[in-house]
Amino acid sequence: MLKGIFAPVPTPFVDEAIAYDKLEYNLARWGATGLSGIVVLGSNGEQPYVDEDEKVQLWKFVSRHFPDDKVVIAGTGAQSTRAAVRLTKKAADAGAQAALILTPHYFKANMNAEALERFYTDVADESPIPVLLYNMPGNTGLNLTPPLVKKLSEHPNIKGIKDSGGNIVQISQFLRDAPEDFVVFAGSASFLMPALVMGAHGGILATANVAPDLCVRIYELVNQGQYEEARSIQLKIIKLNFLVTAKYGVAGLKAALDMIGYFGGLPRRPTLPIGDEEKAEILAALEELGLV
């Protein structure tokens, strides 16, 4: 179930309210691609800006409107153990098949290995669905280290990790030390192929929202041992990936979706939309890949 390419989908807003008609349209298009599934309310879903009741409604809506043969993962991270447990249970009740849980980080000075181990263990103990660790040092300022991940991988309900740090050595250590059935996902298309070559099971990638089949093709080619062709595609998507992640973030990703016929729309405040010059840069990158 948990392998292949997943898109952490943006949440569409019109006048800052969730636009379910636009979401349904996007889901139909993503559902017709080679994606294995989607993440609802990961970082690209603007999870910190979405109210708890909205989160539950989103998970319910997506579970009803996304193909049954594809996986819905819910982003249920929270700053307290109590809140993460509550959200994960609600996501399971809403139909999500797994939970992606971001490291709590507000009191980062207190979030040592012991605290993080206890957090993830406590949530996994009470979760009715499999738990995936979410390591995103760029946003949290914390890193889930290989020794900690090795310990957590032994929990029967902690089934994998999304690593967005981009440290291929660390990803390789996860793969070396964890049980064979512990799933390791690349957290960015910028290092998808290197992670796959080392044995990663797929990727949860912002770029998979706008170039799903290219990301899936890299996954397939690596699995078939066709490394040169995979390498060619990997090099080509690095520019687009940079623009819709590190450089312009969610606002850039949403603009890119608008350009290829999905609905992107505006981010929820306080994030601001990008301007015309930034849009032109993204458009050029999309044109280079033949996506518009």
C-alpha cells in the first residue's frame, strides 16, 4: 500500500474558504494519473492555516471523491501529543489510510531524542491507522536522526518516514538500519532518483502535483534498472521543483497548477501570492518540460 509516488496536495481556497468544487476537479485529474495516492494536509496543504473542523471535512471529502484503489494519507501533526492523537483518530474515522505526522517543534529546545521518541510512540500506540514520521528540518528546525528513527521503526504501528532534509547519507542510514518493511519516502523530487537507487520505496513530492507522471516515470525506470533515462528526467525536473518548493513555496505551486489547467488559486493569509515575474519564471520551467 505505502509505496510509489504521492502528491501532497494543496488546499484550494476561494475568498479564503475551502473550495470543494475546485478540489473535486483536481482530485479527478490526480486520480487519473499514475500516482499511488495523495497526502491531504501536508505542508503543501497549508496545514497550519486550516482549522480542525475544516481538516476533518477535508479528509472526509477526499476519501469520498478519490479513487478507491489509491491511498489517502492524512497530515495529522500537532504541537502536543494530545492534539496529534485526536487528529489522527479523526482522520482514521474520516477514511484516511495512514497518518503523516510532523515533528513537534515549537519548544524545540525541549524536543530532544527522548521527547520525540515518546511523542511518536504515544501517538502510534493510540493511532488506529499506520503512522509515518515526517522529518522536515527546513520548517521545524529539528532533525530525526538515524539512531532515533531506527528505534521508532521497531514500533509495530510506525510504518515509515518521509524525509525532506535532502541528506542522502541519512536516508541511506534509515534504509540500512530499519526493518525491511519500514517505508522510506524521498520528501522532494530534487533527490528522488538518488533515494530510489539507495532503496527508497517512493516519494511524497510537491512536484508530483504538477508533474505526476514524470515523477512516476522516474520511479518506474529506477525499479526497472533503466538509470540513464531516469537520470535524464531527474535532471530536467530539478529546476521546476526548486521553483515550487524552496524558492516560491505553496504560492508558487498553486500558480503552477493554474498554468497547467488545475485549480491552484491563492494561498491563505498571511502567505502572499507571487507576482507576474515569478509566474513567468515558473511558466518557462513548465514549458521546458512540455507541461503547458
